[in-house]
Amino acid sequence: MSDLFGFSNINELALAGAAATLVITLIAIAIYFKSIASDKSSGELSDGAWDGIKEYKNPLPLGWAVSFLGLGIWAIWYMFAGYPLNAYSQIGEYNEEVAGHNAKFEAKWQNADEATLRNMGESVFSVQCAPCHGLTGDGIDGKMAADLTKWGTDTSVVDSVLHGSKGLGYDLIEMLPKLDGLVESERDIELARDYMVKYLAQTKPLTAGDENTKGIEEEAWNVCASCHGEDGKGYGAPDLTNYGKPEFVVDVLNRGKNGYIGSMPAFDDGRLTDVQKRAVGTYVLSLRR
């Protein structure tokens, strides 16, 4: 806190301001009570009347004008000198302590193994996510929020293409059901999905027979590539190379989601650290059925 005029903290300054306001108020009251007892009304009356009562065109009271001007000067001094914007505050101290704790937390758990992240994610999920998605992650039978037990599964890809995907705020248009008629059959969706998970996201291991179907799978993927790119990295659409990985969940957490039944807030406001987001992603993917 500034030491200007001898004040060393905000409490002393506030008390001094309150005392000065009280003294000025008492002086003004005393002056006006004295004038009430001795002064007589005189002067020019206003043109308007209210129930036969007219007002005098009195000049602005000197005491009021001085008080108004003084308070304005004091407010400017208080903002820029008495309590500058970068001065100490309890909120600022709290934010600094939280930032310091988060930095230590990130450093300690930066290289946490999957089991540790999963346990950590379960704790965060139960507080931040379970009120809507349920403790088991099924969205309370899909009635409150998305069923997260299907995330990162083959079924989820097909379901997203069939019914569309919305609300993540990407630059490109939202994905319409069946890509607005570009997909003719569910088999084409499955072929495109297989190409994505095997060759782009690489979340499904390749087998000796995969090379025999790679050509037709890639052809089916070309419909998706018009938005997601040939390499699946998105470029204004979701990065599908992260599909089935914690990073995919983290992206949704950072963006938030406007769904069909409500809105999930974005978690990019500092309430979760990067490690905690990755932990939530790890836990959510462990719920897959």
C-alpha cells in the first residue's frame, strides 16, 4: 500500500476518509440549521407550480458544490495515488498464492503415469463434471448431458456422423447429420472411421490384412478430409489425430460445448491446471464401454 501522506494501509485510509466525510457532514448540517432559524425565503420564483407551490430559483449551495468538487478530487487521488491499481490487495495476494501453488503442482505431476492421472481425474471429475454427466459418466442415461462412456469408441464416431456434431465453436460450420447427405451408407462411415483410427489417430493397431482395405478406407475418408484435412488435423475443425486420446477431451474442456440440452462452460479460465485437464481426459477415456 502507498505511504503517501503517511497512510501505510488501506484500512487507515478508509477510516480517515470516513472521518473526514463525517466532519464535513456535521459542519454542513450545523450551517444549514443555523440558516433555517435566521434566514427568510426571498428571490425569484420558478415558472412551474406543483399543487400551487413554487420553487425559488436559488443558486447552487456553496457547501454542496465544495463537497462535490472535493469528493471528485479525492476519488482521483485515491485511484492513482492513494490506492494505485497495482497496490496490495487480499484478492491479489490470493491469486498470487494460487498461481504459485499451481506452478508447483504442475511441476510435481508433469510426468505422472496413467494410473496416477486416472485417479486424479476421477477426483476432479466428481466435482466439476459429475453434476451433469453423472458419477458413472453416462450423462444420467443421456438425459442431462452427453454419455461419456461412448467417447473415443468406434460407435461414437459413427453416431457423430449419423446425427451430426455441434456446439464446440470451431471456425468451420458444424457437422450436419450424415454430412448433409454426402454420406450414403453407414458402411462408408465405418470405412472412414477405420482409416482415421488406424492411420491418423493410430489408436487401433494395424494388422496384416489392413493393407488390403486401406485404399477403400482412404476413399471413404476423403469426404471427411474436406473439413478435417487429409492428415486429420482439423484446420478449423476438430483435430481427429487426437481422437481416443486425452488431448481430445482437453480440447473440449478448453472450448466448452453448447449442446442440445444446455451449455458446458469452457475450462480455460484457470480453474483447472493443464495436468488436471489431462487427468480428466485420461479418466473419461477409462469409462469407455
